[in-house]
Amino acid sequence: MDLIRIIAAIFLPPLGVFLQEGLRKQFWINVVLTLFGYIPGIIHAVYVILKHEPHAPTPTSRAPDLYQSTRDRGDFHDRPSHA
């Protein structure tokens, strides 16, 4: 996977950093360096790819189960009967 990131970094340096880090600080530093010059952007991108571990996504809270029955949620007996 590093080879794909390095190839992406050669053609478009911010893309290589994005694949490694996501939209974090290193990505924005690389965008600025690439705007200043293509070569500084490539050097920084290859450095980030070789020195940093891929960023793991932050854990998010589990989404509620939309298919959970009302009986499992506990509000089954709270409803008025239609008798």
C-alpha cells in the first residue's frame, strides 16, 4: 500500500498525504508546500508516507439499530392498548 501512496505522491503530492493521514495537519502543510513548489510537496509527501503510520479513523459511537423491535427497546409495554 505504501507503493501506491508514493506513486500518488509523485503525481499529486497532497493525494499521497491524504491517503496516509486524511484531512489532518500534514495534509494542509503539504498543500501549502505544493503551492510553493512541486518538488517541496513531493519531498514532504514521501517523508510523511515513509515516517508516519497510517492514521486510524477515530472510533465513533455505534449508530442505533433501526430494525430493532420495540419489544427489545423496552418501550413495548408503554404504549396504550387499542382495545
